[in-house]
Amino acid sequence: MHTWRKVPASIKTPVALTIGNFDGFHLGHQAMLTHLKNAAKQLGLPVCVMTFEPHPREFFAPDQAPARLTSLREKLTYLIQAEVDCIHICRFDYDFARIGAEQFITRILNQQLAVRWLLVGDDFRFGARRAGDFAMLQALASENNFTVAAMPSFTIDGQRVSSTATREALARGDLDKAAKLLGRPYSISGRVVDGDKIGKQLGFPTANIQLKHNRPPLSGIFAVSVYGALPSSPAAALPGVASLGVRPTTHENGKPVLEVHLFDFNQEIYGRHLQVNFLHKLRDEEKYQDIDTLIRQIEKDVAHAKRFFMTTQPRFSSMCNAL
């Protein structure tokens, strides 16, 4: 699998390509890649993906851009797991944004990437001022040596699966709905970094997970499962409770922080890369009048999270002590 951080000057091997942000890598994205891989296999072409960093809306209006569902690293991990042959990460900047729609087709798709089969979403727009659409691709495909196909919307229970729908589900704490759209529990991955040790002082040591973006798509207190804490068993999941928010009781005007307390776990895990799966929302974040009140609430959160695991996740029951 090859990954390019910019569009190469030219590729000699013709490819089958799809283009998109792939934020969240939901079931719609997965269906698109399955369709692309099937067509590429029939045509004997490598499977390639073009994506963008940053998200175009983050570039043009960072204050109004939607919350990221996945970091670039997470997105690349999902694409690698989907067994694509190559990934082109286009640095979205002023130079790229100024490329005209027809120039994008002739220079980038045809001359530089040697695209022979192209799959795009039915609402795909491209080029300066979003002037290009599927109709333009169809009109110019033949003279640029490729065939283009449109991927219809992927729906579940009559609803279009999209990154927007996933963000909306996460924002209202509907983790079951988000998992249904994603085909898996929503997760955040990151390295364990040094924190202010407040959790340990309160009797609940936490792993502080580095966030790549300051606007996570959800907030509150959650029952979570965590992968990566045991280096000898990287596929093993551990149960815990997580806080994702600004910690209003102990911090003024704080930035979002993801802290995870693993049940009955006392190993040193600084520097490890963890994946935190959000399974159940316990409550919204609150500001308490004093530290003692906060400690009592944390005790309740831990008890509620353990009860969730013991009643709905039998495989974790042995890891949750009696309440």
C-alpha cells in the first residue's frame, strides 16, 4: 500500500479511483470502497483513494467547520484496513483550491493520476468555486481516458448514511444510532500524554488521551472499552469510564480533554496509543460546587459504568468488581 502526501507528478500505472473526505469512515464510505474494489478487480486496476487534509471546510471557515469524526491517522488506518492499494492525501491550500474544475480533470485525474475508472458520490462537487459536478465528469470522461460512475446514497431504515448524520447522533448522545451508521462503536484514538494528575489526587487515576482537534463531536461521561493498554495483548479490550469535556469544576475556560479511568488497572501507560470505544453515555458534563461533590459523582459514574458492563457486556463482567 502506497501513501502520497501530495498528488505525484505522474503515475504510469492506470488506476481505479474514488475521491472524498471519508470523515468517520461510515457504512456509506465502506459501501463505496466495496463497489470500487469490485470494479477495479474486474478491470485489473489498483484501488486508489484521494482524500484531503485539512477538510476543505476547515480551510475556508475554520470556526464554522463541522467537528471532525476522525483524525488523519484514524482515517488512514481505516483505509488501510479496507485494503486499498494507494492513498493520495491532497494538501488543501489556496493553490489547490484555485484549480479549475476542467483543469482538475485533465491535469490531475488524467495526466498525473492516470485514472481509468472513477467513482464519486452522487452529490460530488470539485474545482474552484465547486464548479465541477458529475455531469461535467461525464462530459469530459471520454476525451480524458476514463469512465465515471456515481455512487447512490447508502441508506439505513430510509435515512441517508452520512458524516453529518453521524455527528448529529453523537452530539445528542445517541451512541447506538452512531454505531449503526458507522458499523462499529464510535472511537477516538490517541497517545497517552502527561496530565495534571487531578484524577489520581481524587482517587481515580486517568489516562489523558491526546486529542488531535479541539472540537470533538461528543461530550459527557461515558462507559468505554479501551484497546492498546496491554502491550502483550493489543487486541484485548479493558472496560472503563471516560470524561470528554472541559472539566468545569476544576478548570476555568478549559479546552476539551479526554480522560479515561480503567477499572482496577495500575500499569504505567504513558506514551501508548489507545483506542477508546464509546459504548454508552452516562450523563452530560456538569460543574459542581466543590471537590467532595465531584468525588461522590465520580463514584456514582464508576458504579453506573460497571453496572452497564455487567448487564450488557458479559465479557467484561469479571473485570468489574462487585458494586
